[in-house]
Amino acid sequence: MTASLGIKLEGRAAIDSITLFALISLDIHPNQWTCLLGPSGVGKSTVLRLIADLKTYVDFDGTITTSDGQPLTDRVAYMAQSDLLFPWLSVAENVNIGARLRGEKTDEKRVLDMISRVGLSDHDTKKPAALSGGQRQRVALARTLMEDRPIILLDEPFSALDAKTRAEMQELTFALLKERTVLLVTHDPAEAARLAHNGYIMQPQGLIPMEMPETPPVRPFDDPLTLACQTALFRVLRKGGA
Amino acid sequence: MTWKHGVLSAFVLVAVWQLLVIITGVPSFILPPPLKVAKAMWFYHALIAENAWVTTQEVLLGMVIGSALGILTALHLATSKSARAILRPILVFSQAVPVFALAPILVLWFGYGIWSKIVMAVLIIYFPVTSAFFDGLMKTPAGYLDLAKTMSASGTRTLWHIRFKSALPSLGSGLRLAAVYAPIGAVIGEWVGASKGLGYLMLLANGRVKTDLMFAALIVLAILTVCLHLVVDILARKLAKDH
């Protein structure tokens, strides 16, 4: 990997001249988890897609800059709500798909290492259909790690999981992506309170920076500071929606 | 459908056929009873086999060439905007011309041999294969393409590893249709002008009022079509496996 790399996004977005979000200034700190929280449809995923240079249907008027002044090309890995595993490939082949798509040589040892890091050592030859939702998301995590990129963009990757699996996946993902610069898009205040070093609530009027607990993530879900943060985030979300 | 269902259906069909012959009392040169057709099949088995082999070659070669052309066209359409703009209207327009009406021209151009029938089969299956596979190629889940983009994938590798493979079930659907259409194309070609093949044999038998032989050839043609459909169905299931 990877020197520290931060990102700053400044700008506004509109769809057919109708504002999606007003001027925002989003700082994604190097080697930390930044959480972008907000209701559905407010443009959280659009922000993430703009950073990933993926197709959006908005007119974005603004800039995306990096702390080292270099372009973001080839330095971003992406994990979505859907695991995006290819059903015709095995777990190991899915983890290695990036190398295959770039025409690079397969590093089999590294692939197996990544699979073992997400706790799926005995599953490398299985097809995704033979795995549970949580296991599939672990494979997606191994595939993300395999890319070894300094910036990781997470678009609600845990939202389709049951509560127990979600908590486990949050802990595993945080442990494995601790040293990276992560932007996590979520609509779950509890998730943000557990995982984020820095938190923002996104509304059509702009971004509201939130104060996060001083204790390092991953925070226990029943910790008073976590619960207080979760309540504060929820209050702002409710107020924004009113 | 299991083979037991197939046997049962065939049995019911033969029984209804026999009943129809008994009830209507229709002369056997109009509708021969099943037993007479079976006898004709046995008596003329060498002649039927020789002609069935010709039709089989026409159908199989038509399937292979038509499918290959359909796959290549779909890939070209899916990867080139200008091809979509120019070729797609031509393809759709070409479907307004009844392919059967082309049979005499094809015989004129490609002769009485098997090639005019192969071209006929190719023409008749080309559009369904192209159309089904192209649809599949254009319906690659957007998330897969996003993932490929963040992984800095090249266009060709995305096409092969993702778009092509996720479109295989659609290709299977197109091939299933082709398996039913290809024998129709070959036989129509044989009706218009041929010296061999099951379609030719049917015409020959018809001209000599050998209705039992005509029915025998028809049944063999139906069996060939069902066999082809079964084989292609297995292939299509393989293509769609794991999707």
C-alpha cells in the first residue's frame, strides 16, 4: 500500500437545473474513516460516485482535490451495498477479478491470504450462490483489499445484512481497512457512531459536520458515548427531515 | 418435461390419430393410419435416412454459421455506437422481408445443393440470435460495470469477462429459438428446389400420392427438430448455469 492520502470535495450538484445539494465542502481525512450520513435521495451516493469517477446523472459544479495533488485515477477501491460478486466465478476468482480485468498475473498466494483474512479459508473454490449474505460481503471485502488502493469508498455495504452479521462485518471491515482513507456512505446513525472518526450529515442545504466521540472506532455499540453520538446524529437527521 | 412425459405425449398423439382415422373413415391416401406410416418408415428406412442426413447437415451447419454470425454481430453492435446507429435499423428492416420469399432467389444464387438451404437456415436464425444476445450484452448490471471501472479494467476485458459472460443466458434463449427455426428454413429451401433432403422427399412422396411416406418423412423431421432442441436446451442450461 500506500502513503496517506486525503481528499477534499467542494461543489454543488443539480439535475436539470434543480439543486440536488447546495455548496458542500467535504474533507476526507487521510487514514481515517469519514462517514457521510443522510436520508435517501439527498446525494450521498452521488458524492461517492463523483469521487470514484463513476457515471452520475447530475451536473457537478466543483472540484475534487487530493492532498498530494495527484489525480485519483487507479487509487480508489469501491464496495457497494450489493456484493457485486460474479455468480459464474468461484470465491478465489472473484477476489482476483481486478487483476484479471487489468490483464495482470494472478498472485494465487495473495488471493488465498486475502480470503483467509476475511475468515473464508475453506470456501475459496465455492461459487457465491453457496455462501450466506454475510459471507458474500466478506468476499467483496477480500476483493476490495486485493485491490490495495489507498482510498476506499463504501456505499452502504452493510445495509442489507442482519443485525448480528452487520455488527461483525463492521468490525472486520474496520480492522482490515484501518490504515486506509475511507469514505463510508450510510443512512444508519448507529453505524456512523460506531465507525467514524469524522462524521457529516448531508442535507439538500449542505453538509453539517458532526462531533464524533473521542474514543477510537470501532466503538462498542452499548458505550454511553456511542449511544449519545447516535442519538445526536438521529436528532439532526430528524430535524433535517422535518 | 421428463422423457416419461414425452413418451406419454407421443402415445396420446398416436391414439388420437388412430381414433380420427377410425371415426372419420377418411381414405388412407388423405390420412394414413399410424401403423401404415410405421410400415412405410420401416420399408423406406434407407431412403429416409439418406435424406434425413442431408437435412441434418443443412440444419447443423445453418445453426453453427447463423449463431456465429449472430454472436459476432451482437458483439459489434454492443461495442460500437455507430454500428448501432447504422446496422440496427437495417436489421429491423430486414425482418420486414419474409425470409421464405427469398427461398427461390437463394436457390438461384446458391444452386440445388445444400448451400441454398444452409443460407436459408442462417437467415432465419440470424436475427433471433443477434437480437437475444445483443439484449443480454446491453443489460449487464450497472454495478458490475462500475466495479470494473474502479478496477481500471480495459474495455475488451470488461466485454469478455463481464458483459459476454453475464449475457450467456440471453444467448441461450436465442439459440433455443434458433433450434426450432433452423429446420423450418432448411425444409422450405428443399421445397423450393432440391434433389435431396426430407423436404424434397415429402414433395416427391406427395407427387406420387405416397402419403404414408410423406408422413414418415414428416415424423422423422419432427424427431430431428425435437432432438436438436433438446441438445441446444442442454447447452443453453450450461450457459445459464450459475447465473
